[in-house]
Amino acid sequence: MANNLILDRLTGIKKRFVEVGELLASPDVMSDMKRYIKLNKEYKELKPVVEAYEKYKSSIDNLESAKELLSSEKDEEMREMAKDEIDMLLQSIPEMEEEIRYLLLPADPEDEKNAVMEIRAGTGGDEASIFAGDLFRMYSKYIEEQGWKIDLNYYTEGTAGGYKEIVFNVIGDGVYGILKYESGVHRVQRVPQTETQGRVHTSAATVAVLPEAGEFDIEIRNEDIRKDTYCSSGPGGQSVNTTYSAIRLTHIPTGVVVTCQDEKSQIKNLEKAMRELRTRLYNLEYQKYLDEISKKRKTMVSTGDRSAKIRTYNYPQGRVTDHRINTTLYNLPSILDGNIQELIEKLQMAENAERLKAHDL
């Protein structure tokens, strides 16, 4: 990428950054919360690009100055200093350009959002439920390590342990942009606890990761919702099981149904259920976008098609294979203990490479 093309593009971004900053201080914008939130988000997204631009422009200017000094200076010591600076800048400027290429990639507007995660047992009977529980533990460990928070919505336990299904929110900075790579079918190959002859079985669980919809993302009319209350069936003490605290919401136009029974308070369960309903309705539209990008980027095939097999956990060989990027790691116990960052980073790198190629940056 030629220097002048980068500078031309970044100059326009710097101009927009200044403009957004002025708008955020405007009384008209501050009184319009929806617009203020949108502009504040844009400001935060532009800030690292502008910072990189200023550092890059300074380096380009310093390189020109050093070259001029070298061509006109007679003092040998000054010439050596100019040569050293030129060598250093010629090495650092391409690195800055590479960083800027990534910063200029259009951001997925959903990446900064919280996420709703669903883990459901697939083929494999009781073993699939146990594996779904293993995946929940893996993600719980990772989420804790990131300093994020889990807010449980709903679960059904498996008869032999684990979960038939579990739905929970993950709250933190940039959660969806990181966890979205986990959507798809996860397959496990191991000897089940119930297997008496030591044969390896294959079971599966499905993971879905959705960007959580904010209250400004979608509007739901009260008359479009049917609310049912019932007694919670899960653990939580006498008050949970004997009061009508659980909530089931049905969105009549679409038929979308959500359930929440984690809290003892009906009000809190209703609040959580409404949050999940907003997210599911929002994702009906967002799915169209995912379907489109999944045709172009193999790293995101699981997000566009949640029936796609994305990863295999093989116990006999102690390996984990991610089929989207043909990567195998022989550290199964560590990964199941929540150390999935290496896999996520490899997926991010593969996706960024695809996006750079698509945008010709």
C-alpha cells in the first residue's frame, strides 16, 4: 500500500474523528440518547485508527527529514545518525502499515456486544449431555480468565450428568467478537463412562453464540407477546420450586419462545427473558448477514451455518482439531480446562487474512 494512499485515507478518518468529537459535545446529540450511543461507539472505534495515523504520519515526516539531512549534511557524525534513523524508520514504517491495514478493515458492528451462548446435547445420548457439560465448564473457565461474567438463563440437566441444554449470557467488553468463533457442532471421541468394553464412541454438542441485542436495537410491542408463568423445575431451593417465578415468553408474530427460570424473582426472570427475546428477534435479521459472509469466509462458516462441524476433541490421542483452519493441537486437557485462546487467535488471524484479501488492503 503506497504511503500517499494510506495518508489520504487516514486524513479523511481523522477529519471524521474530530467531527464526531464535536457532535458528542452538542446539546442536540446529548439529548438524543440513541444517537449519542451510536456516535460514542463510532468515536471509540475511530480513536485507535487516528492514533496509528498520527504515529505513522510522524514517522513519514521524520523519514523525509532524515533523508534531507543525509543529502545536505557534511558532518560525518550527523550523517551516521541520519543513516541510523533512516534504517530504523524503513523497518518500522512497513510494520505500521500492516497494523493500519488491519485497523482499516470494516468492523463487525456486533463484535463489541455481550453474547448469548447456547449449548445443546446432540447425537450420543447421555454421553452428549456429559460432553455439553464439559463444554460449559471449558467456557466458564475461559470467561472467568477474561474477567467477564456469566448470567445463567435456563438449563435442563442430563440424566447422567451434564446438560441437555443450557443458555446463558456472557457480559464483558468485546465478548461476541471473540466467542463467535465457537458457534457450530463440537464433536467428542472417547470411551463413555457407561461403556463396558472400552470402545471409543463419537458424540456431539451444538454451540450457538448470538450477539445480545440492546434496547435500542429492536423494539417489541407488548401486544405481540404472550407471557406464561409456571413453577421452576431446576435447583435453587424451596422458594424457586414452589412459586410461579419462571417465565415463558412467546412472540406471536414469529413464534419465537424464550424461557427463564434461574432467578427466584419473577420480575428478574421477566427482565432476563425480555433480553433474550430481543436478542433472538434481532438475530433473525442478523442471520441473513451471517449467511452472506459464510459464503466468503471459511473461518466463519459455523456462524452462518450452526450445523457445521467445526471441532473434534479426541481423547485417545489427546488432540483437538479445528476443521475450519486445519489446525490440530495436542493439549486436550489444557483446552478443556479453558485454555482456548490459542485456537481463537488462529481463527482470528485466518479470518483477518481472508478479509484483507477481500478488501484488497
